[in-house]
Amino acid sequence: MNHKSIDNILSPALIERRSANLYRSRRTSESPQAAQVIVDGKKYTSFCSNDYLGLANHPEVISAFQNAANYFGVGSGASHLVAGHSSEHHALEEELAEFTGRDRALLFSTGYMANIGAITALVGQGDAIFEDRLNHASLLDGGLLSGARFQRFLHNDLKNLQNRLDKTEAERKLIVVDGVFSMDGDCAPLDELAVLAQKNNAWLMVDDAHGFGCLGSSGGGSAEYFKLTQESLPILMGTLGKSFGTFGAFIAGSETLIETLIQFSRSYIYTTAMPPAIAAATRKSLQLLQSENWRRDHLNLLISHFRAGTKQLGIQLSNSVSPIQPIMIGDEARTLAVAEQLAQRGLLIIAIRPPTVPVGSSRLRVTFSAEHSIAQVDQLLNALGDILGDAAHA
């Protein structure tokens, strides 16, 4: 028998990925999250962070983290159900519940774990789950892991979803969508989805990772933007590592929903709680997110300015009101080349390629932060004009 080492078996797939211009490489950041960063020893203006409100390096958030670490230490020491649920965790959950207008909220260590944990706790064999084709990978993985009959409907296509619902005989039906789609920046039609879900006796779950902080008059995200109550949107998920500028995630909903997750969500039960200091920092972020409306106002100004500028340049953008403004290039090699040309001009934007996005839709995922200035956006527009010109969507 010809024995092959693990390296011999794994190497061909890596070679193939590299030759297809799909290889991913890590860059090393040597500075805090900000509009100006140092990556691999070079200075850049960054347009690829999810720190939408510029809170990740806010002095008050840092101070809250430091004070809590001085008192609680660093690690939480255990899972929430053993000995890891601190008073800071508990206070944050109560404040998130109030912020979202829900009965309760439950902290998870990551957004990925929140999505997988919620979906697998709510549906299983004999049930049905319906997900948008462009949902985040964590939602898709949760659907696959649940054991429920898993179907993907066409992006934001309610007719296609209704056709699929008509054909199911499952008693439990779960519809799952992103509030703001992470790679396209567009919103799900949540008001229409909520009506459709209720009409079909289905539950609606929304991953609002990229909506919280950005959408809604007080930053309440997609639910506030579309005026959806706990009854019309029973399962609301949000992450804390984006607009909140910290780390972790939560699910908000009814008392019964949260108790169900505490009892049955494996990714909640069997993992260590986030450090209490992270919860304390997030509590401060939540205050700033609500009180400093100028951050949202400035962010919206930057988005409008960029969209007007790209229109003048003949560069097509998706229909996005969010800080995510992708520029479609299509070809993988060309997308990498444009990203490299921008990097040479001191502008950091990551080329997004399959399998993160569908084949043929490679793009530059431009994201904005309240830390950016109009001058920095103009710098980006000038560079895009020089590099892409009229061939932007060739």
C-alpha cells in the first residue's frame, strides 16, 4: 500500500486554488482600527473594516474595557451556565433587550455561533428552513446542520419563497435572511417578509450584523428601519464586532425563545462566555451608538458622496443604503490587480472572490466608517477614476 502523507493529499487543492486566483492570504495589522492603518509595515487609508461607527478605538470604550478587566480579570473562566455569567454580561443582555424592544437578549461568543445555535435549536428533522441564496455562510451552515429540509430561495424573491412554502407540509417553518447582505450591502424586504411569514404560519429570523448601528433613527438596525415588532420579527440576531466595535453576538426575542436557546442551543451551552471586560466595553458602545447620532449622520453623508461620485465616473454600484458599497469587477485576476493598484496608492480594499461570492461576481468590497473624512472618500474616487475609468463594469 502506497502511503501518502497528509501534506501530499492536501497540497493539490491549495495549488488549484492559487492557480485560479482564489488563494487567500492574511495581512498583519499593526495599528488600531481607524481610517488610517498600518498593515504589513505600510500606511494605508482603509476602506475594508466593519467598524462602521468608529467605536473600536474609542477612548471611552477602551476605558470601560480596562476598568472591567482590572476588576474581573481577563477570562470569564467558564460557560454562562457553569460559572462564567458575570454581572456585566447580565447587564448587557438587559440593555440589548431594551435597545431592540424585545423581552430578552442572549449573548453568544460569536455571530457564527449565534446563528448556528439558534437555527439548530429551533428546527430539526421533519421541519423546513428557507434561506436567501445570498445569506451569510453561518446561516447556510446552520440550516445544513439543523437536519431540517433546507431550501434556498432566489435573492430577495418573495414569489420564489412563496412557491417553496406552498409545497411544504412541515409544521415548523423557519425563514432566515440577512437584514443587510454582507457582500452586496442591500437590504432584505423585511416588511414584506414579515407579512409573508405570518400569512404562512412561519417564523422569521434576521441576521442584522451589518444593520445594527447604521440603520434606523437611533441605530436600532433593520427592525427599527422597517418598524418590525417582536411579534412580526420573532428572532433577531446582531453582532457586536461591527458597529458596536467590540466582539461577540446576541439573539433578541421573547422570554420563551431565549429560554429555549439557553436549554437547547449547543453553541451557547458548550462554550466559554466572552470576557466580562468585553461585555463592559460593549455597554459603553451601546450608549455611544445611541447618544452620538452624528456618527450615523456623517456615515450617511460619506455614503451619499461616494455614490454620487461613482455615478459621475460611470462606475456601477448595487442598490445599497448601507456602509457596504461593492464595486463589481467580475474576473478574479482583474479584481486582484485593481486591489493591488489601489494599495500602491495607499488605499486598502480587499478583493472578494469565490467561494465568498458567486463565480463571476468578484468585487471590491468598499466599506465606510464614521472615522472617514470627505477628503479621504475623494482620494478613493480619484483613484477609482484613474484605474477603472469607463471600463468599470467591463
